Amino acid sequence: MEVLSFLLKFLKRLKFELLKGSRLPVFIGLLATILVFTIHTSNNPTITSLFQRLDNLIYDQRFAFMLESPRPTEHKIVVIDIDERSLSSFGRWPWSRFDFGDLVGKLAGYGVIVLGFDYYFPEPERNLMEELREKTNGTDVASNLPP
């Protein structure tokens, strides 16, 4: 009983001393420091997981605050389809690789960033110079042109 009365007197005296002057902020700071230190050094899995979760939340909020928000992009996905109208305009399939090169150049001029092809070239490219040599019996065509 004496211990309990001594403890109550001590707490009343401590309360009186803390409430006068500017000691209360110091006491609250010390109390918060002791509390954080106790939580941080605790081996209790519940307290440890709670502390880890709070740490992660603060870390995420810090990065969300510091990083700029992403700018809206104007990039659009466009699918170019080769249809019957294209075939009647450019000729039979497969088109020449030179035609595909021109198509890629035009698309780059429009500002295309990424270009993908969903087909392959199963046949070898026609060599027009070889066909011309066969038709002219191997003679050099460039030498027969007028100046």
C-alpha cells in the first residue's frame, strides 16, 4: 500500500512539474522517442509488421510527392491493313521490298515511332537487272542508251 501511495504522489508531482513552463514539449518529444525506439527494437511480429507497413506507406508517399506526374501522351496505335483496294492500286502480292521501303519512309515522315510488320517474305525478291540481262541476251543495257 505504501508503494502505491508513493507512486501516486510521484505521478502527481511529475504531472505538476511537466505542466509548468516549457517542459511539456520536451516531455512529449522524449515520450515519442522512447515509443518509437521500443517499437523499432521489438521482436513482436505484429508490431514489427505494423512498423514495416507504416515505413512502406511513408516511403511510397515520399516518392509520390517528389516525382512529377506523367504527362499525357498523344501517341496513338494505328493498324495499317492491306486490303483489296490496296492490291488493285499497287499490284499483286507480294509487293517489292522497295515499295515497303517507300512505305516505311512515308510512315517515318508522319512521325511513326515504332513500326511492326506481321508477315514475312516467303519468296525471294525479283532481281530486275538479271531479268533485263536475260531479255537482252546479256548485253549491257547502259552502254546502248543515248547520251
